[in-house]
Amino acid sequence: MGNAFVSRRACPNGTNLDLMMTTPTKTQPNTTIIGSKHPADTASIIKLTNITFAYPGSENKVLDCLNLDIKQGDRIGMMAPNGSGKTTLLHTIMGLCKPEIGVIEVLGNPVETEKDFTRIRSRVGLLFQDSDDQLFCPTVLDDVAFGPLNLGYSRQQAIDVSRKILKNLGIEEFEQSVTHRLSGGQKRLVALAAVLAMSPAILLLDEPTAGLDAAVKKKLIHILNHLDITYFVISHEFDFLNAVTDKVYSMDKGKILTDDEIQVHRHEHIHKHGKHPHIHK
């Protein structure tokens, strides 16, 4: 039996979590894990089992017995309404939101304590919605090298890794730029470089195209399509998700809906209002 923590609580669907939190070698009966169709021996990068979370002071369950299994090689998109829990889901994976019940496993290991999450955060690269939340050094090179330095790299090793990442992303000309003077799109690419410099096993991207112009968005699509890494990306832009992912999930009532359960489409119509302001009802 594994060393995962044990909860005495159960989800409303009747699934007993005493068994769910023992990191068994096989999925327990009557437990559906949402993920892609892979061979049975394909490793899970991130696995969530019956995760339930509500913010302090609220009875609303943002995540309600949620299940998710992200396998090695997956490129999954997430499109859902504002307030459905998408960002909360990413923050829960990173240990920034602590679930009431459920199991979080990263790279095959259960994570529960802050020490556990500290250990895995270098392997799970989270790109925040606002790049200013993760860029705080004087120059671009300093920002990208910050992570490797904290992993124990020497100064020269960190610089070498950072320059390689910047070159691979095609933004090496920003190396000595003052980070806070860059455009929003440039900051987004630098933040991505800073995450990649940590050599993560998976990327979690939260609205990476928000506020980007068409040119930077096109560059980001090219970068993601040429990365050899598993990623899970949240976006409201169907064209972007269609270009960079293999499947698109959604969320409803605190649970994940797979691409077999949803149909993403665009609403095309014509009307006689021309350029005059009008409301769709």
C-alpha cells in the first residue's frame, strides 16, 4: 500500500475515499478518471481523484468530486465560462488551493503537504494569466535564470540554459531588456521562457493569449507546436486551442467534461442591423 494520506470522508456519489487515497497500482472500481485514451502503461503526469474545493466562507463547491488524468504526451485544451473553476483547478494542482477531500498525484507521487508541493513545483510549470505575477527581476536574462539558480545551477550554467531557451523561443534579442518595459506580448513570451528554463515535465497555461496581438499569438502557436512537452492550456479562443491541442475539455458544476461530452462551435449569423449597436437575446 502506498504512503498517500487517508480521508474518512466520501463524495456525494458514494465513492469511499478511504480506498482512493492509498495510491493503488490500479484504479479502484467505480472510479472514473477523466483523461485521454492511452495504453494502460502510459505514465500519468498529473492525476486528480475526487477533488473537492470551496473557498473559505463559501458553501459553493468550485470543484466537486473532480477527476482528471493527464498522461505523458497529452496536449489538452480547456474552454469554459468565467467562474467555472478553471484557474482554481490549476491552483489546486500547484498546491495554492488546498482541497477539502481528494487525491492529487504528480509524476506518480501523492502530494499533500506544502513540502510535497514545494518539491514538485519545479516539475510543473504554471504560466499565470498576468505575466507581471512571475516577472520581477531587472532584466529578461535575470528573470529566466532565476529558476535554474534556485535549482542549484551555477551562475554560468543558469545563464547558458537561459540563453538557449531565449534563442529557441526566438526572443534572444530581449536578453538585456528591462523586463517591465516590454509589451504585454513580449512579457508573456519571457514568462514562458522562465517556466521552460526549469525543465518542467508539464506546462499549465492559464489564458496565454489574453491581450496578445495577432503576431505574438501566431508566434506562441508556433512555439507550442514545436515543444516536446505535455501541456494543459486554458483559453477562451477556439481557434487557438484548435491549433495547439489534441482535445478540448470543459467544466460544469465543478466537474470536467471531456471532448466526448461537449461540442465546441462558433455561432455564425447575419442580420440587418449593420453597424448599429444591438443586443443578442
